[in-house]
Amino acid sequence: MRRYIPYPLLALMLTLMWLILTRFSLGNLILGLAVALVASQVMVRLQPSKPRIRRWSVIPKMFAILGWDIIKSNWSVAWAIVSNKKRNPHLVEIMLDLRDPTALALLAITITATPGTAWVEYRTQDGRLLLHVFDEEEEGYWRRVVKNRYEAMLMEVFE
């Protein structure tokens, strides 16, 4: 059974989502099951290697710092908008030492979850990150935060 449905929970959830988004009928149920089974088989081929976490103790600290940074960024962006402060969006290039794919994915999520920033591009050849910042004045701040705070903690956890 596991061979045909390697991710049963995924297949079930996709089928339910299919039925919620379409009206319930026998045809939609069959089509939803087919889509779910194909997606489940595709996940077998896409499954990345399991991440190896070296230091679990850093993770709570990382979440606390990220939470605080998100709150600060929310206030900063809200204040800039409400006060009608002139903003100059800017692209910042940061050289990263981080190479672990899971850590890079978490860094991308972290940066994108923080208001005023967006992960634009990452070049695997040289470890160069292109980051969009809300205001050019914050360029140095974000360069330090990404390099010294987020990347350093992720390297402690994963590398």
C-alpha cells in the first residue's frame, strides 16, 4: 500500500482540498484522487535529503530573535508609511558563507517574513544573495543582520 500511496496524509489532504474547491461529485472525487496520487508519487522523487541539525539549543534563541525582528520591522515599515517618510527602495548584495540547502531555505523564509525585505536572487556559484530592502538607509543594517545574526545562527544549527 505504501508503494502506491507513499504520502497518505498528503494524498488525503489534497483530495479534501480538491473537493472543497470544486463541488462534490463522483467525477470530482475520482479526479481529486488521481491528482493526489500523482502528487504523492512526485513527492517521492522530489524528497530532499533529511537535514542534519547540529545544535538544537540555538533554535529557540533564533525564533525569539526573529520574532523580535519581525515586530521591529512591522513598526518601522508602518511608521514610514504613516508618517509619509520618503523611502528609497534598494537592492543589497550580500556574500553568504552558508551552503546547506535547508539552512538557505530557512534564511529565505526568514528574510521574506521580515517586513521591508525580500529575497530576490541567490547565486549558488559564489554564494551571492540579492536582497530588496524597503529603504536605502537601512542597507548597512540589513547587511549586518543577515550576515552576523541570521546566517551565523543558521550556520551554528546546520553546519
